[in-house]
Amino acid sequence: MSIDDRPTRPNQAATLARAHGAFNVVGGLWPLVSRRSFEAIFGSKYDRWLQFTVAGLLAGNGLVQLTAARTPAGLASARRLGLTTAGWLLAIDLIYVPKGTIRKTYLLDAAMEIGWLAAWQGRYGRIEST
């Protein structure tokens, strides 16, 4: 049995869920807590309601990941939510940066989202069935 074939311990997947959840909570709360610093890095937003909506949804996703990490079924949900959230955020970054709609600094977010996708698809993101 190779290292990659070994089942992941639930605590490893839970750690990943909590880390990704915390990342999403912080990312979601940032523009709500300090719009000025967020926009200094990622550019001015014209539709404030949309900025706040996305921020709230991202923070909510993160909270679900943080709390779901307590049970095997919750971990599976946290994984699905993590893959979906990271995938969509990555897609938006890769579509709208080249068009010039959003700043190139969103490529930093794209790199992070690739990391989350890789982590969830890798050994630590596999959930042991019980």
C-alpha cells in the first residue's frame, strides 16, 4: 500500500474543512468589516449590494464548513461545499481577470482556490466511509 492509497484519518479531513472554512469566513467578512482595505487591493465595487451579498454567502459557506467538520456526513458536505465554492471562485477569477473586469490581484485568489481544489481532491480531502 503506497502512502497515497492509505485512507485519510477523519481528523485530517476535518482540519482541511476547518482551514478552508476559516479562509472563506475571513474572505467573506473582510469587505464587510473594512470595505476600504478590501477595495484598495481588489478594486472599487460599483454594486455594493452585490459585494455584500457575495461576502455574506462566502462567510456563510465558511461557517458551514467549520461546523460540518464534526461528523463523517458533515465532512462529506464540507468537501462538496469546498469544491463547489473554490471551483466557482476560480472560474470567475479566470474569466474576468483577462477581460479586465476585475483586477489582476484576483489571480492571488485564483492561486488559493487552486490550492483548495487540490487539497480536497488529494489524500487529505478523501473522506473515510464508516
